[in-house]
Amino acid sequence: MFCSDPSPCPFRRRRKEARPAELLEAALGLFVEKGFAATRSEEVARAAGVSKGTLYLYFPSKEELLKAVIQQYLADEISGVREAISDEGPTGQMMEQVLLDWWLRIYQGPASGVFKLVLTEVRNFPDIAQFYQERVVLPGSQLVLDLIERGIRLGEFRAVDLRAAVHSIIMPMILLCVHKHSLGACGVVKELGEDPAAFIRAHLNIVLRGLQRRPDDPPPA
């Protein structure tokens, strides 16, 4: 495409603006497929169609690139869910809709690969583990915890161990994402990923029924 105008060509300008996202997409695909340690920066640059020098203009190290992947695909998603939560309506119904939408979006998109990547790689990269803890684990857990506390406060849920309840909700859905990129990717134990929406809906239904307050439950403290 040729631009006679001395100002930056619109195509080139759009291409430059899209480049960080293209680099993150290429990085995530390679990191999940090959592993973080085994992936070279030049491979990411090549997959994104840029030079290694261009990659370093946006992300000065491979560790910073992985942090950006975690931020883009998981941390920003959690922030978006937090902003979308309303203060009105039954808590159980709200949780079912919010968590179903949230996890389906993650499972069906590239973000599902981040969980496998983190579980297999961060042990050897404590700085990245800390970043993941601060940007994903804590805010994600707090979001679910706040919803459960809301249900207890409004008398919809019985008093429970909050941390255990949060883990009971989140862990099976993380496992579903990890399965997609491990046994599921190999064609082994297919049924777990055959209908992710049905799995997530059934899981939430079981947990939410367990949280519901019964007439003989003591009032929450």
C-alpha cells in the first residue's frame, strides 16, 4: 500500500497500534505449546511477523512479555467482570450469570492456555509467580468472595468458610481450562471438555445450592 501523504499511512498506523496485541497472541500460543523456558524471543517475533528488535521495543524481556500475557488475558478480564457486577438482584442468580459468562469466555478463548502455562512454568520464575498472585489470584478470589459475602449479608446464603467456598467455586473451572490444553488436547478423556457450558452450569448449580440458607441455619454473625 502506497501513501503519498507525508503523515503516517493509516494502514501502517493501525498495524503499529495492533502490534502489541499480535505479539501477545503469538507469545501465548508458543508459550502454551512449547513452554515458557523453551520458547525463544526470536520465535515469538517471527510468529508475529516482526523482528526481534521490534519485540524488545514493546517488551524488554521475555519475562515482561509473559507478565503482559497474564495481564492481557486474565487480569484485565477480572477487572472487566468486577465493573460489570450490579448491586441489584438475587446474589445466586447474579453469581451464576456472571461466573458462567466469565468462565465460558476464558475457556473458549486463548486465555484458557494461561492457566496451564502458569502451573507448569512459574515454579522456576518466582517474580512471575508473584505477579500472577497479585494480578490474578488475589483479585479473582476477592471478586468471588465479595459475592458470597453479599449473599450471606442479605440472608440468601448460610454462613460458611469463605476461603473454602471461593476455592470450591474457582478450582474446578481452572481444572477445566488446564484439561483443555493437556489431556483434552491429546484426545484423552474428551468428555470433560465436550460441553464446557453444561459442566460450568452444573458445577455452579451444585455449589450455589450448597450455599443457600436453610430455615434451620443460624443467622450469620
